[in-house]
Amino acid sequence: MPCGFNNQGNTCYMDSALQVLFNSSKIAQCLKENVTAGPLTEAGAKLVTLSEQQVTNTPSQIKNLMGQKHPLFAGFGQQDSHEFISNYLEEVHKEMCPGKHTYEEVDYSTLTPEDAYKIFLSNQQKFESSPIQDVLQFTIINLMKCKSCEKSSFSFQAEQSLMLDIQFVENDDSVPEKENKCRFFSWGPPQKKTDLTRCLQNYFEDHSINKQCEHCKSVTEHTCSVKLYTIPKQLLVILKRFSAEREKVEHQVQYYQTLDLSEFTYNPEKANSLELEAVSLHSGGVWGGHYTAYVQKDGHFYNCDDSWVSETKFNYSDDRAYVLSYAMK
């Protein structure tokens, strides 16, 4: 059973974030293996160990250190669990990679994707690599074709999470209803729902872009196909719950214990499945609410609500799911 974290005053967002971080097996292992990298890495590694010993803790050291780096987290106002996760991992990366953080542009036009990726990876490792980045980072390949001359080109981009739109979907009756249909009384239109596969299909859908064509020597329309070139050891999936209009997106999203990404990879035969380990949940609206987490340990799921931890019957369809953590097995 995972341990709980004592709420220090509107810090449920941080408690939820830490449950996701420290119960993500590859991240936790990386923190423990690099404990001397810096104060935030060390504080995280200590909490991982305490969690493994089932000792409830007050993560005040991490809050103080993060508050020094990011004033947003210094006070006791409600913040965002995804934002905390992202900033914490960035600070850990800096501790583990104290060198320069620059990148050299490379001309891939005469290379195959396989040869170009070797150079891209070498650059990443030379200028930006760290143990935590090696756990989280994956590469996306953009395959482009000019509609005027039909010449093909490609580019790579490094990512550390997948941010999936869930607002595009209309109500989809093919997605099963929640098991507990009486959780709330409801008036108005039915709740919109989708599943993780549809969100991924939307993210990786072919589209058109206008860009410079080296052959045409002008800006032309290109078709663009986006694929995963590599899959990370630990994949963080963020469901976009908060819109640009400052509204909470309450769509119900069905997700899975095992995530098969072969449909979205450049080399499907090399795709590995990933297993769900933790979920950050948000209840409420944009200006208030409460963060909790689901954590899987030894085949059991636990509901982590600050210091309260209890075994739960897990529901893979939820309108509160916000950050999903999957690990390569």
C-alpha cells in the first residue's frame, strides 16, 4: 500500500502530483539511483523510500525547495498538479544535467530517417541528456510531403509527455457508461465521453501545413503524418481538462490498464505495450476543487486523498482523470 502525504494547506495538488511521480516505477528508480544529484532529487528519493516503507509523510522539504525555484508554489494557494509535475521534473533534470542546455540544428534532407535519428539522438545525449530525461523522453517523427512537387521530407521533435485534447469529441454512445450511473443526480444534456484511443487518433491524425519546400523554393502546402519514432520507459499522458477559455472540460474518458501504441508508431513491430501505474484526478472547477490520485501496487488499486489511502475498486472511465502515468514493462 502506498503512503499518504499530509496536506500543508491547499497542497492537495502537490500530494496528487507526488503520488503520480513516486509511484511511477521508472521515475522512482531513477531518483533513488541518482540521489546525490541535487536537493530536489534527494528529497524525492527520500520520499520514495518512505512510501515504500508505508510511512505517511509531510513533503515540506519538496514544497520549500520548489517554492524557491517557482514562487507559484511558495504559498498555500491551490495550484495545478500537472504544472507541479512538469516543473519538478524539469528541476530534477537540471540537477542531473548541470551542463549546457543547447541544441545544434542539423540538415536531414539527404539522410534516411534511421541515419538522421542517430544524429538527432547523439545531439540530445550530448547537449541535453540526463538520467530522468532518458526515462521520460521520446521522439516524434513528422513525415511531410509537398502537394506541389510531391517531394518528401521529415523532422524529429523530442517530447516528455503527450498532451491530448478531449474537447474535440461529441457524445459517443459506443463508449461504455460508467458502472455507477447514480453517483450524481444530473440534469441537462448527457455527459460527453470518449476513450484514450480516440484521443490518440485525434493527436496523430494526418493534417496539412504550410511550410517552405526546399525543392519548390517557396512556401507550399504539405500533408503531414505524425508518428512515434520511440516510446519512453515512462509515459505521462495529460488530458486537457482546462480550456483556453478558462473552463473545465468535464468529458468522461475511458482509459486502459494496458496501452498499445503500435497504431501510432513509425515501426509498429517495435512498439512495446505500457502498463498503467498512477493517475492524478481533479474534482471541481477551474477556480477551485480537489486533487486526489489512483495508484496501482501489486495488482491492487488505491485511492490516495492526501494522508488518507484506501484500497478501491478501480473504474477505468472517469471525468476526473487528468494525468496518467504508464510504464514500459
